Amino acid sequence: MKRRTLITVLTVAIAAVIVVGAGMFATFVYGSLWDKSVTDTLEVTTQGQRAFDVFFEKDLDTLDLLAGELEMQDSSDTGRIEEKITLFDGNDGSASYLCVNVSTGDVFRLEADGPKVLSEEDRLAVADKDGRGVIEPFLDEMTGVSMIGVYEKFTFADGVEGLVRKSRPLQEVSDRFSLSFYGDSGFSYVVNDDGDIIVRSTHRNSNRTISNVYDIVESEGNDAGVISSFRSALEQGKRGVAQFTYLGQDYVFCHSPLETTDGWDIVSIIPSGVIMEQARVILQATFVLCAVIVAGLLLILVVYWRSSAAHRKEVERIAYFDTLTGLYSSDKFGIEGAKMLSAFRDRARRSSGGAATAGSVGGPGLAAVYFNIVDLKLINDVEGYQYGDEVLCGVADIMREASGEDGIACRATADHFIILRPYETVDDIVACCQKAIDQAKEITAAGKPLLLSAGVCCSEDAPEASVTELTDRARIAKTEGRKISKELCVFNSSMRESMLRRAEIECIMDAALENNEFFPLVQPKFNTDGTSVLGGEALVRWSRPGGVVVGPDEFVPIFEQNGFIIKLDEFMFTAVCRSLRQRIDAGLPVVPVSVNVSRLHLHSREFVPTYVAIKNAYAIPDGLTELEFTENMVLEDLDHAIEVIDEFGKAGLRCSIDDFGSGQSSLNALKDLPVNVLKLDREFLFDRAASDKGKVVVRTVIDMAQRLEMETVMEGVETAEQLAFIQTTSCDMIQGFVFSKPLALEEFYRLVDEKRG
């Protein structure tokens, strides 16, 4: 019995909690929806108010234009006045314009046969108006149509006051701005601060017999305090909401003041029952929706458990397989490759007593092979992307075959493929890769056999490497092979040493820069007889602690790749500016000194500002610093290079084209380049000075540069024969070992002083 009572009590209690909770929830939702509905209606009313304000502001702006035109006319020039009125009136639809001469009362408008004259009373009323504003509805003087409009006072050119008015039919304004709410049950009025209806709603529920909004709120014993608050809010131009009863039905009044008028408000009126009905409908719909959602969630849960396995497989397919070729994605390749590598190493440890790694015991190992399709972009451009996709699928088939039954393959990026497979000997894996390369040549693309380049890294050459490290080294081998035109290259100890050396340089480069381990040597630029030093080129050098010198051929390419060259170039330019400043402050002679800049600078927005700031920081006179741009970096983006060089020229920095003749020279580009100096590459001299025709070319280029107002420098002059030839040309300067090797700054300036002496 006690158990039954307990269950009954618990059941009743749970039921009561559910009922009370449902009631509280319903009350909360009911009140929230009511507040939200009223707030939304007030917002719509405010939007209507803003639309009215914009409407009146635009009309006032138009009047301002008309007044501006008339201000340039004399009040006696009636022809011009009528012409301006006609111009505005004829291009503004149903709007009507008129102009009043406040002094005489003359009225000008399009429909009139000549000017009309206001009565003295009307003229004085016009004269009393302030500068500009909105006019309450009135009957048009000519048509008798109820109108509403705006006015603005102005002064004619001869000092006479005038007034312009723009008006529209009141019905047109009512039609345009009639607001509707809640299924067309609500409507709106525009009223003044006395409650008089200015613009009447065209809505069917609008009471067209009343002329004042207070006729509604004061007719059925509404609370006097609420009415007083409502009246006060209208008079003070405040936004707000009030609730009144009219003809036995409750209404919500939302009001918002018009900013462009004096004391006008928009009042929106909505039956309270409509808002409540919508709240009830929404609440019922919410309960139904909740029930549907619960049922739907249960159904979804059932379906989910049934379909989760298939769904998981589809997700894995998208994430782990290349959609075009069906090969592994990079992520899947990394996961499966790590498993393969772990299995091989476990096997190697077991076979060697627990200490060895895969490939380190002379037995089978794993090899990563990195393949790259040569000129896939060209194939896409020539054959189209559809054929390019067919080529990729064909290469994918080759990769599957090359990886074998025990290996894996992936498409890493657009035209890059990787395989990981076991091997017995290095010769085996090389033969496998060569077979894949030969099979690819059977595919014709862009009119020629398809070429693959490949790099191989065997686990025996990287015993502790991860899958990522193996593939990175295979990629390095592929890149090294491309440099020497080999289609297949195997990673070796020299490449590893190069990697370690690169890593070492990158590890110490920042500290080296802070410790001033980098320094400039300056190679002088002489006149052609070697009697005067006309300038110098600063060349970067690196001296490690202990006197170990790192050659520029070793560190500059690395810095070009990792971007550190930008910092180093700025360091060198700063060092040159500092040395020039010291010479100038000491009253010693100076000559222009140039520094080299990397192509990476041209891609930086801070290039010009940074170098100009360094020059200005040391107050270097214009023309003493020079930036050397290589011929190839300029021709890569000629338009941008011209823009940058021109900015440097305006800032007082000289610019030169270095290594001219070493690349794809463009003589046509020289005419557009605002450079000061053209430096001819030493190969340009060696290749051409050996023949008579070559000498003609060298002379012609030098003469052409001088006609373009460029100084010329011949680089790399080392022999007496070369010097003798250059001395027969009009070349301005010579730079090379024939006169001097690169010198330390102190030695360079000592040479400058000696030659000046």
C-alpha cells in the first residue's frame, strides 16, 4: 500500500511539475512573443519614419539646387526664373514647383500664364516663414488638389528675398508610404503634435471620418494617465508604445517622430488581438514543432545508426583518397606509410637482435620515390584540362604498378606523385623507377612524350628518418636531378651533407647578422685608364668566429630561398651609408657606392620606404648610393620594376642594371628603364670581344646606353687584351681584377684618397 501511494504521489508530483512547467513556459513564451511583436512593429514604424524623412530630405535637396540656380538671377529676370522653374518641374513627375518674389508677391509656376501676384496677407505669411521646412497639407492654388510639400527661402542676386516650393499630391504620398502590419490588419497615420492627422492611411481599416488621433483614444474611457503620457510623448517627439481601446477592441499605438518636420509623428495602429493571435499561433506551432523535432530526432537517430558505417566510409574516402585518380591523399599516405615503416623497423629489430632499423642490416628496406610531371601546365594550356586530367589518371596507373602489391602511392599535389615501396637492393628500386619513367613516355602530351622527373631516398641512407623526411629527401634528390638534367636521381651523402649545411647556416644566420659577422668588401670602379676611382660595388662576405669564411656562393642561394636575403641586403646598404656618412663628416672625398638587391625586394611593399628611410637616416646626399638590379629580375616584371626604379630616382638613389647580357637581354626595354648605369656582364665581353662582329655589338650597346643618358660599366675585366679593347670604346668605367680586387672599406677609401692625391 505504501509503495502504491508512493508511486501515486510521485506520479502526481511529476504530472504537476510538468503542468506547472508547461504553464510557466507558455507564460514566458507568450510574454516574450508579445514584447517581440510590439518591438518589431515599433521598428517598422521607425523605418517608415526614416522613409518619410528621406523623402522630405530629397525634396529639400532638390529645392536647394533650384534655390542655388535662382540665387544667381536677378528678381527682375522673369524669363530666366520661369526657365529654371520649367526645367525642374518638367523633370520631376507629379511634383509641382513655384517661386515667390517675397518683396512683390509675384508667383512663378509652370502651369500659370505669366506670374501671379499674392495678396498682401499671403505675401506677409510667406515673408514670415523661416529658412526651409515641410508644409502641412493644403489645396493647390490652381488645381484645388490637396498637396503636401517643402519650401526654402533664398535671396536673388539683386538682394531681393525669394521662396521656392515643391509639392506633391497628398494622395500620392499616402499611397507611397502607407504601412501595413500583421496580415494587413494594422495601418499608420502621420499626425502633428496636436494629434491632427496630416497624412491619412489608405488602409481599409483606417477610420476616414476622424481628423484627430485623440478622437480614437479619448472616446471610450481610456485611462487618462496613459492618454496624457501618449500626448506628452507626441509633443516632445519621443518614440514609444501605448495601448488603447476603441469601439470595444484593444489597439497598440506605436509612434516615432519625423526628424525633418516640426512636431510630426508616425503613429502605427494594430489590433491587440491580432498580435495575441499570432502569439498563440506561434506558441502552438512551437509545441507542434518541438514534438516533430523530438520524433524526427528519434527517427534520425535510428537512421544514423544504420547509416553511420556507410557514412564513415564515405568520409574516409573523401579525406583519404584523391577524387580524380583514386590514389591515396597526402594525409592517408602519411598514415599508411608510418605503419609500413614501423613494420619494417620492427622486423629489422627482430632480425638483428633488437638494435637495428629498417635498411641498416643489409636486407630489405623501404624507398620513397618523388615523381613530378614535367610541364603539366603546358599540357593543360595546349590540350585542355580534360586531357590533362586523363594524363594524371594515366600517370596514377603507372604509380600503382610501380608501388607494387606491398607498396602505396599518393597524389601529393597537382602534378606530384609519391610512392613508398619495399626493395631488396638500390638497383631494384632504380630499375622500377626507370620503368615508370619509360612507361610515361608512351603517353603523348602537347605533341611530345610525357616526361617524369624522379628522386629516390632509400631507408638505408636515412635510417632514422620518418616517412615525411624520406619523401622530403626524395624531393630534394628530384630537384638536384633537374638541375643537372637527370630524370632520375638517388639521394646520397653529399645531398645529406648539403641539407645539414643548409640547416646549420639557417640556424646561425640571425645571430651572425646581430654579431656583425657579415661585412662588405668594395670592388673599385675605375676610369678606363685606371687613374681615378669613380665608384665602388659593395660585396657581402661572411666571416665566422675563428676566421672561417663562408663563401657567398654557398649562403646567398640559401638566403634567396628562405627570404633572409632581404635583411642581409638592408644590413649591407646600412653599412655603406654609415661609411659614407663617416667620410663626409670627416671632410674626406667620397664616391658613389652601389649595393646589390635581391629579386625578393620587388615583391615587398616596404622595399622603397625602407631604403629611402636608411638613406635619409644617415643624411646621404643624392647620387652617392646606388642599387644594382640584375637584368633578369627587371625583365620578370618590367612595368613594376620601372615604377620602383622611378621612385628611387625621385628619392635621390641611383639605380643600375647589373649583369646586362647574361640573360635574355631586351634592348627594347632599355628605353623605358629610368636607370642611371648599365653594367655589362663579363660574359658579354668574353663572348663578343673575340670576334670583329662581337666587338661591333659591344661598342653599339655602349654607345646606345650613353645616348640613353646611362653611364656604362664593364664588369670582370681581367686581362690586358680585354682592357685594351674596352679603352677603344666610350665605356665610362671598368671594374675587375685588371685594376683591383675587392677591398676592405678602409683599403677602398685609402685607394680613393691616393687616386685623388
